[in-house]
Amino acid sequence: MLLMGQKITLKTGDILFRERSTNALSEAIDNVTQTKEATHYSHMGMVEVEGDSIFVLHAAPECGSARVSLEAFTHPKDDTVKVYRRVTAYRLKKAYRKYITEALEKAKLMTGKPYNYSYVMNDSSYYCSDFVYRSFEKDSIFKLNPMTFKNTKTGEFHQGWIDFYKKLGMDIPEGKPGCNPNGMAANPKLKILGVLSDD
């Protein structure tokens, strides 16, 4: 994996943030979760290095909570065609790396659970940032914040979320505690490593 000609050596516990795709859900997530860093992430997961292989533990609609290859994470299936999604690697700053081993164990215990489409936190299903948050929850690496589903520019509910929750038959969970990839990437306990190349 390269960034501007320099090799990025991923380590267990690194956090990968994937930029949004063109699908409606990905765009809706990105639209309502912008931070001052102006990142455009709609998905994330945690790295596990095992020998020469790199895996990512994450929660996604297509697989629920799972451990997948780095290739599968960076090239998710989109309408049956695998396409590259820009992925940026982050690493916990040194003072917080002691929590990685236990977080990885927790993440493995959560694999096999279904994806949480409601984004209301519960103990039987997870969404991507919720999965990473819970992995480190014991050590308070990440924080929950009131969720918003409103367009950051207009202050109105994003139409994608209106349609999404109408199909689920539930009210939009505005203000309920949650987390999202853009917000978690802005955590000062993380440092950016760089963008993974499509090599």
C-alpha cells in the first residue's frame, strides 16, 4: 500500500476509513456527518495483521459484522461489480495503543451479528462506526454524540433519510446517541497515516 511513493505498513488496531460511494445510503451518511476536517467517509473498520495477511473487522450491510480481507474492504461489491473506494488509514496515538489487544478481542466476539439498519444502538446488531466504538468502549477511546439526520447546509432532514426510515416504518432517530465515520476520524487520539493506493 503506497502513499505518494512511500510504503504504509498497516498494523493491528489501525482504523481504516472508506470514502463514500455513489449509492444513496453512503451519500446520505456523508451529507449529514460533515466535520470541520471536511472528510467524506461513510464506512470504517479495524485492521488485524496476521502473518503476511491483512484483515479488516467491520460491520457492513452486505456481510453484517465480519472479518474480511483488506482487498474485500477496499474493493466492495457495488451492484455486483467490484470497484475501488478511496481508503485512508489512521493509527491510535502511542498513549492509546495499549488498548488495541482487548479491543480486537471484543471485535472478534461481535462478528457474526447482523447489520444494524436502524442506527439505533442495541446489543444484537451493529453498524460500522458503532462496531469500532464498541470495540474500544471499555477504554473510552471514542465518544457517542447526539445523531443528526439533517442536511448540514439546509438544517432540514436529508431526503435520503426520510425515504430510508419511511421504508423501515419508524421515526428518524434524531438526537439519539450514536457515532459516525467522519466524527470518529476527527478524534484527536488518532493520527492520519495516509491514503492506501489501489495497487
